[in-house]
Amino acid sequence: MVTAIETDIAALSRAGATNLEKLTALKFLGHWVGDVHQPLHVSFQDDKGGNDILEEGPCAENLHAVWDTCIIQRKLGTNIRRIATDLRGAVTAAQRTQWTSTGAKDWANESFAITTAEDVEYCVKTTTDCRYEEDNATYDPDEVKKVVTVDEAYMARHLPTIKQRLTQAGVRLGALLNRALNGP
């Protein structure tokens, strides 16, 4: 995602790029910036970013879907325009400055730190690493899948993080587009 963001920004900024090249870069850029801010998109390949970790609770899918859609829809709703307006209205100038002073690699590292935080329950922290289970470093497709209980408390605990990541993604995408299309 980091490389893709850089590639698409370069395509948007390039004076000789065709309209089709710019349109394609624009479409993908929004996708990549959103993805790099969704914590489980920056995780381990063996369990497919939490797709192979089951969820027990109201989301009825997997841990990846909990963070991708379930908490958003259950806690913020489905009216995208209202959600965006509310989130944008809460951004301070200081936050905007701080959030736009970093790059895609930093954003990915932020997501990874969230993903591997103990209360997300994605992995088990040991003294040396973050493992699928305490005695199992990686997920093997032949083993029983881990189950995370997602209840109202889990969703309420992570809602502020999800709101922040959505807001950061929007602010950062806007800044990238402004720089790419209008110069520094």
C-alpha cells in the first residue's frame, strides 16, 4: 500500500500524465489511503489480516470485517455523508497539521501498532513478538481458528480509534490530493 500510494501520487502529479492515467491513480489512491488506515489491513499474511480469525458476537463474520464495517455500521450508522460531516467537523487545526506531517509508511506503522495492541485481540504479545496464539507463532490453515468475542464493550472501546482512523484517512487523502494537483 505504501508503494502504491507513492506511485499514484507521482502519476497524479506528473505533468505529462493522461487524463485516464490520472483518473486511475485517483481511484486507487483513495482506496490505498483508506486501506492503510484500517488497522487489520496492516497485519500478518498467514491469517489474511484477521479474515481467518472468527468473531463471536453481533458481527457474525471475522475480525477483519469487525474493523472494516461492523463497528462502523453499528456505532456510526450507514449515512456516509453524515458520518463524514461529523468527523470532519471535529478536526482541529493542530490535528490536521500533525496528521499531514507524516507519510504513508508512518500511517502503516500506526495501523500495525493498533492491530497488535493487546485489547484488539488479534495476536498474543510475548516478550519477543506478537503471535497467533501464545504457543503458536503463525496460523496454520489446518488448525482450529481462533475466536474473538466482540460485544458492546469491545465495540465501544475501539470506536474512538476507528473514528480517528477514518478522520485521519480523509484529512491525509485531502492533503495528498491538494499537493499532487496544486503543487506544494
